[in-house]
Amino acid sequence: MASNSSSLKIFLLLVASFAVVEMVKAGDADILSDFLVPPNTTIDGGFFTYIDIRKSGLITSPPPPTFKVTKVSMAEFPALNGQSVSYAILQFPVGATNPPHTHPRAAELLFVVIGSLEVGFVDTTNKLYTQTLQTGDMFIFPKGLVHFQYNADSKNPATAISAFGSASAGTVSLPATLFLSNIDDNILAKSFKTDEKTIQALKTGLAPKS
């Protein structure tokens, strides 16, 4: 019995060790070349250049009517694959919010280029950290933590640029994940200590407008 017990302890220690190693490895994998090239791709300076933001007119066009995020990740810009970096441009009309969400694979460094933003995140002890950012200010959202941005200015739009420590940071929007992913109404009602009618009303309010 003692031998079996010792073997079990060694096995559990090995499992725990492998789990720690995998946690440390989480994120973009290191590559063994200068860069990664998709098949049948011509490599020149153009491969490392992204011009779609300029071509879209986003920089010079008037603010959008609702919150808009324009991503420049590995999906849009294949040269980012293996480089552990990506960007997003966030546009906030008056009163617009980027609802609470997380990025499971990267921290986010936000830079306000126009206007002002109310921002914040919640750590794993459930403590909220908030700040009011002005043009030129930066704020870091730690990897994986729930965070938000809000344009509280009643007259002026705001624009920010976010840098991520991953070519594909991922986004988990809490409202959409909780109420638009077919989780059973009863489970949500019990979780939020409310009733199914309230849950259904939330789902209806969040549903995409046809």
C-alpha cells in the first residue's frame, strides 16, 4: 500500500509539473525562422506592409454611429504570424462603450489618440481599477482580465489604438458569451439570482438587429 501511495504521489507531481509547463508556454509559440510565409506567397516589402486602414478611409472619415473596432491581427495581416503582436483601432461616438470583455491570449496596451475614455479592469480578487484617460494617455489591461472602455463625453467622439502581445489575442465579450451562446435560461437565471423572464429580455436586447 505504501508503495502504491508513493507511486500515486509521484504521478500527481508529474502531472502538476506538466500542467505548470503548459501554463508557462501559453501564448504565441516561438518560431524557428525570421518569419512565417503562407504557401504560394511572394515575399517582398509588400508582404510586411498593411495598407487596408489607409485604403478604407477610416483615418479621415467621420466617426461611426456606433462603437467600431477595426482589427489588424494575423487574420487580416498574415505577416504577423509568429511575431506576437497585433493592433486594433477603437472608435467611440458620444456615449459609446466597449462592453466588458477579455483577451485570453494577450495583454492590451491602449493609447488614446482623440478625445477621452473611462477605462477599467477587474483583477482576480474582484477589485476594480478605473481611470479617466485624456488624449495622449496610455493604459494597460493585464492578460485575460475583464475590462471595458467608455466614452463619457457628451459632445466629442474618441479614438484609441490598442496593441496586443499576440498575433491573435482573441476576444470574449461577456454579454454576448453569456446571453447569446445558448446557455440554458434556467442556469443563467440561477447564476444571476433572477428569473427566466429577465434573462429572455436580456437576450432579446442583445440579439443582432435584422
